[in-house]
Amino acid sequence: MMAGQEKGDLSLVALTKSFATFTAVHPLDLTIPQGSFFALLGPSGCGKTTTLRMIAGLEEPSGGRIHIGDTDITETRAYQRNVNTVFQSYALFPHMSVMDNVMFGLRRRGDKNAKAKAGEILELVQLGQVADKKPTQLSGGMQQRVALARALVNRPDVLLLDEPLGALDLKLRRQMQMELKRIQQEVGLTFIHVTHDQEEAMTMADSIAVMNAGRIEQLGDPATLYEQPRSTFVANFLGQSNLVRAQVNPGGTDRIVTVRVHDTDLEVSREHLPYGVDDVWLGVRPEKLRLGEAGGPNQLRGIVRDVSFSGVATQYAVEMPWGQELIVVQQNDGSARAVLGETVSVSWAAHHGFALDASQDAAAGAELVEDHG
Amino acid sequence: MTWVKKHLIAFAALAVLVYMLVPNVIVAAFSFNDPKGKYNYNFNEFSTEAWTNPCGAQGICESLGLSLQVGVIASLAATVLGTMIAFALGRYRFRGRSATNLLIFMPMATPEVVMGSSLLTLFLMLGVPSGRTAILIAHIMFCVSFVVVAVKARVATLDPKLEEAAADLGANPRQTFLRVTLPLAAPGIAAGGLLAFSLSFDDYIITNFNASPSSITFPMYVWGASARGVPVQVYVIGTVMFLLALVVVMVGQLISSRRNRQVV
């Protein structure tokens, strides 16, 4: 066991899952601190659900170890682990009442206070009044909360959530996101949330591991992942990114380096630049771009090719002289709007840009973003 | 006339119902007959004689007892075996699975006369004496297929995630089976069991091949009696069987409708 490990931390050591024809999870090392809200984010087939099922004990790893605190649980069966799952399909027992569903786990360990504890947890998820109903009599949102209560009531070391909000409509999903976050803070258990919805992951999680093709692409808190993606996959999968091919100019200061984009020198923070790479993708988020001159050196001119107004913001496509279109999102804050065909300046602050190794595919991850609008 | 046209479907449905139920009504009616002569073919005079003395005809209650005994044992054994086979076929992928699936259908597809005679050959070869044991073995054999079909249909609709959820919540494999799998599969198992009982109780052909003079089942008794004139008691037992079946079906309907009412 690693030194300095908290008592209930979950750690995965070189955890691997291979099937006959492919490897779902490449050796994965990950430590999830006790009491945190952790998200495993990635497109379908990236290995996030397989990882979750290995933690639950529902899938046998091909290699590696799983520890909770000092205990190695790799060899234990699902029913022996103090880990509970909220399934995507809820998997509520249709022949039992809501109350019996929630008491199921407690009864398996012979808890004498099962009824009281179950009643309490049903109050927490605001379902006290439907305790005697059958799950099928409830709406999707209520079923989701029953599934959550059924897992929570056991006070597991780790609570696993497998796309738990996937079946809900947008409004309910937003509501449940807040609810889940509130409950997690209230009960203080470790939550591991598997999702393909980047917005959901960013809203709820303290830290996110972005997974792609069985590997973790990047691990960090939501803001860092968004502001400083370390791969084109993360840049595209978490929100939109404008990626422009650039060459790093030699020299620069401790803080600022210039890169050359089609005869224009642009500034980027040195800390946002990968070390020892000359060919880069210079990335800027659409909402970081401003129409008009900002006075700084980071400025490109182009022609407005598309305008779409969505109420809170306007999205422009601005064609650069070399043919690439940059996406600009302008908040509806009263600033002047550009019109179709107008020649405009696009500018941004140096510290809003990030640079990525140009050997990567600029479109990686972009086509995988599922629209939940 | 338009009223008739409007309710044409209702009339058609009624006609079909009458068509289906007339035989049962005749059986019930003739169970109250006091026949003139030995044939119970013309309604002669109302009498409750047969109802008050259902065992009055010689050998009838012994044969009924044997049929009930064979039916209960055969259907229980077939239900246990068939349920296990259905779970194996529905849940697991293994070598020979599709072959097993096919072979399970064979007893249902084989003509009973063929099955009965070949069973007799087999029993003679193996030295199994004709009679109750031979009948039981034969009944369990052909009932298993029907149970497998009924239970497999139910198993197919069971969400394997429910068993995962049970394990996830700390239920060991035994508890998972008893508390989740079995209750959910119960309607299919019950249907299979009832079907097996009625098939066993009803069987004449296969039974006849493997029976001995001391093991006359109820269908064999009725068949044998028909040459000499069927006693009224047979009609009484027929009516009781029909009423029992009706009660079972109605109770089943009641349970499922109560379940559904909770659902809506």
C-alpha cells in the first residue's frame, strides 16, 4: 500500500480487462480519495463502464489489483464487497415494494434497524410517501431516486453510478444533478459517476478522469481539464475548441512564447505549451474569442460566414484567410453584433490559449460528443 | 337491423364461446341424469344419485386416485427438471445448447402412439415392469418439454441486471436465486407445472402402452367403460375437474389483475 493513503481511498493498480478480441481497459492506475465525487467521462466503448463493473465485482479483471484503504478486494465477489451500484436501468426488483427494495441490502447483513434506516433514506430522497408502492408505479425520476436510495442506505465505501441520469429528460436530469451533488455532500460517501455527458461530469464532479479507448487521457478538476486540455481528444470532447496549426518560435520569456500561424505571430502562456515540441495545435475556446480588436497581439482577421443567434449568445463562424473557420461565441451582453459577410477581427488573451502536440489528430473526440440539448 | 350489425362481433364471440363450452355444459347436465339402461345418452330423469355416490361405479375412484397421484408426482418432477433445463438454456452459452434446444422439442413433435410403443419396447428391454412406475417415468419424460418451453419464455424476459443488482447489494448466489430469480420466474414455473399436470392427468395413449391390469388410470377407465356404457359418475368427475380448472384460472386472473391494478 502506498504511503500517505487515506483510510477509505479507492485505488486501482494496473487494472486491466481484456476480452477475446480487444482490450477494454489498458493497465489503469487511479486513486480516488475517500469522500470525493469522481467522474469517469468518455464516449461509449471507452472502457469506463467496464472499469466500474470491475470495481463493483461484476466483472473479473484480467490483471491488476483493486484496494479500498488497506484492503485488497480484487479476489472478493460482488456480494462480499461494501460497494454498491446505481444501475443505468435502475434494476429495481419489480416484485418488491419500494421499501423492500431499499431494505434489500440491509436485510442481507441482518441489520435490525433496516426499516428505520430505509425510511430515513427514503425521506432523504423525498420518497417517503411512496414506500409501499411497487417500482413500476413510479415515474422514471422517482425510480432513479429509489435506485439511489437502495444503494446509499448501505453506506458503501464506494457508491458507483453507471450513467444514472441517462434515461431522464433534460429538465429532470438537471434537477437530479443538483440533487445528487447535494446528497453526496450530505452523506459524505465516495461517489464514482460514469457518464458520457461532459456537462454532467463537469457540473457534478470534484475531479474527472477522461477516458478514451481504454486509457485515461487526462485527470483533473473540471476547470483545469477545460482550460488546459493536454490532448486534442480532451479539447474536443470537453466542449468545443478551435485548433489552429502553429510553429513555436524560438526564444520567448518565462511566461510568454510566440507561435507562428500563417505569417502572424501569436502569444501563448509558456505553461500552456507542451515541452520540447515545435509543431503544435494552438487551441482557443469559442467563448474566449472576441469580435473586434482587444489591443493585444493575438488577433486574426477573417470574414463572417455564419451567424446563429440562440438568445443568451450568438455563434459566428469566421473564415480565416487560409480557409479554416473559427467558431466564436459572443455573449448577448449588448456588444455590437457582426453581420454575414463582414470582415472582422478575432482576438483573445494570451493566457486563454493552449498548445497541443501537433502529431495528434485535430478532430479526435469531436465526433463522439453526444448532443443532449 | 343496424343494432345487430353494430354488435356483430359480440354475436360472433358469443357463438364461439357457446361452441367451446357446450360440451362442458352437456357433461354437467348429464351428471344429473338417471339413465334408462346402461348408456347415458338420453336425458331421462333428474337425479343427484351420482353426485352423492361418486365412487359408486366399480373401480372409478381407484383409477381417479392413481391418475391424481401420477399427475402430481409427474408434474412436480417435470417442473423441477424442466425449470433447471430452462434456466440452463436461457442463461448460459455452452457447447450443445442449440442441439439441446432442438431435442427438447422432440417429445412434443413425436406422435404419442410412436412414443408409447417405443417406450414399451425400451421398458421391456430394460426389464422395467409395466405399471405405475413405467407410467410415471413416461409422464415425467413428456411433461419436461412443456415445462421447459413455459419457463424458458419467462426466463427470457428476466433482466439479468436484477441478479447483478442483488449480488451488488450483498445477496449470495443462493439468496439471489431464492429472493429475486425464483419469485420473478414463478408465473412461468406455475404455468409449466399446471400444464404438466393436466397433460399427465389427461394422457391415454402413452399410458395405455405402459399400464398393467392393476394400474388403470382415469382416462383408461373411461375408455374401457365406454364400451359397456359410461357410468354417470364419470360425468360427475368430469364436471368437478372442469370446475376446479375454472377456479384455478379465476384465481390466477384475480392475482394478476390485482398486480396490474397496483401497477397502473
